[in-house]
Amino acid sequence: MRLLIVARPFVFHGGVERATAGLVTALAAHGYDVHVLSPPGQRPIAGVAHHVLPLPPLPSAVRVLALAALARVVVAGGGWDVVQSHERTLRQDIYRAGEGCHRAYLESIGAARGRRSLFHRVVLGLERRVFATTPHIVAISRRGAAEIAGLYGVAGERLSIVYNGVDLERFHPRNRHAERRAARAEIGVAADAWTLLFVGSGFERKGLATAVDALAVLSDRSSRLIVVGKGSIRSFRDRAVRLGVDGRITWLGPRPDIERWYAAADVVVLPSRYEPFGNVHLEALASGVPVVASAAAGGAEAIVDGGSGAVVDPRDAGAVATALGRLRERNPAELAEAARRAAEPFTFAAQVAGFAGIYRRITAATCDFP
């Protein structure tokens, strides 16, 4: 099967991009003739043909439209058995809604309709068209599927759920034995300090403010927080200073060696305001690290509340701190085992199998209606 995937370049610091890279690599390994169409900047992928979408630097709203228009021209050239887009484009058989619904995101942050920027209006327009005209939509969580069905009226026969996969070898509990002590020493965190980890770009949406507030609520004043991700930290650091916890927070920025920081942590805290899934959930669990997750995140579907982590109101720092305290009382070895067990079903092979069934339906429909 000749498969074209339309996607942004895969970079190390984005969970969406890591998820795409894992899927594309697995599809090629399972024998698909995979072609990737992306703007400039994509690194080579073994076994995958890369086609560059000639997208020059443009203002954000224009860039979104240009990507959709240029991708349509390439797709119209034909020769593909299935076209799968991970972006809001105009001509595809499958749209993978890895970023959920932009409409739901705007509502989650309280963006008033009359004050939305040109960029947001353009994205919403493309989103409406994508959900209305694409033959099949793939959500990455039950929550995301319900959101798409509810906001855009996508019928069940056009909507599937295929969960992300995770690299169970890269993210593994054994990393704790190999990396934990050295990683902590590198940033001046004591070997016995109870340590939280926040991972994610888009700090406001991912709930970093709540994580900082929860740190301040904890009774153990030796506990630490490590923040990994891309974005401006100024307002969050100011918040930490006001709360008297800035000296207990390490701000690392984006890191390519994220597995080392899971190894350094005792628990991951991710009180996201909006999160279609969140690969951090799977990466942490696979690493044997429990997760305090948001009830607003699709990734919470991978967590057994009270088993491999906790699911809380993302705006309630007290609830986050309480959940952290309960996890701290658990046996660490049992908690690590439960976390790892929760991640193990989420393989790239399972993800490929989910898409394979959809591909068969798409190609069968194409054969029935030439």
C-alpha cells in the first residue's frame, strides 16, 4: 500500500511530533510504502520517502492556509492508495486529530468569540471543513472522539479511536538505575529529595501554574520540581518567587534526553487545561513513573486512578497536592510496576493495527466506487 502522510517536521521537543515519528517508523517497519509530505526541516527517516512542501516563512495565519493549499496540489497529483493528514488540510482520506479540536481548546482557555485573532479564525474555518468533508476521522482518545462528535456532529461510522504508541525500550524503568543519580547531580537535586517532573511545551495550557502552586502547598519543603519544555518561563518564575518556591524549581528548557528526567523523577505532574492525549503520560508510565493527570486530558484514560497515578481537577492545586501526597505514601516499587504495566498495551504495533483496519475500509470503499 502506498501511503502518504501529511505532517509537520518531527522534532525532539514536541510530544505530537514524537508520536508521529513513532507511528511513521512503525508503519514502514510493517511493510507499508510510506511517504511523508512536510514543510522544510524534516530529518531523514529510515525506510520512508520524504517529499518537501515548499512553504516559505509566512505570518502564522497565512502559513496555515498555504500549507493546506499546497498539500492539496501535491495530493491531487494522485498515485496514493491512502492519504492521511495530521494537519488541517483539504484533501485527505483520513484526518488524525492529534491536536484535538481547536474550538474546544479556545473554549478551555476562555477565548471570547468576538476577540479571536485572524489565526484562530482561519484554523476554525479549516477545522470545520476538515471534519465535514474528510471520509474518516481518527481521534486519539475517547474524550477526543466525544468532543469531535459533540462539537462537529461527526457520525460514528466516520469516527475511530486509535491511541498513540510509546517506545517501551527508550522509556523503561531500568533507566532509573542507570541515569537517576547522575541526572540529579547534574542539576543539584539531592538523591533523597522527593522530586516532581513537569514536561510539556505550552506552559499555560499544560497547567504549569497549578503545578507550581501545588509545590507550594506540599508540607515537605525539601521536595523539588523539574520543568522541561519549550516556552517563556517569566510569569511562572515570578509566580514561584511570590510563593517562595523558586529555589526548589529547576527550569531546564526543552531536552532531547527526556528519558533521563523521567528517571530522575518520583512522579510526573501534568494538570493540563486542554490535552487531546499527551504522550508524556505514556512516556512517564513506561518509565515506571506515576502520573498526576488532569481530568481534562485524554491521557488520563491510560491511568488507573489510585493505581498508576491520579486523575484530578487541573485547576485545583490543593487536589493536585493531595494526590501527590497519597502517591508518596505508596510502596515505590509497587507504584513503578503499576505504572509500567499501564503503559505496556500502548505499543506502536497496536497503533499500526488500528490504522490498518481503517486503511482496509478506505481502500475497499475506493474499489467499490471508482
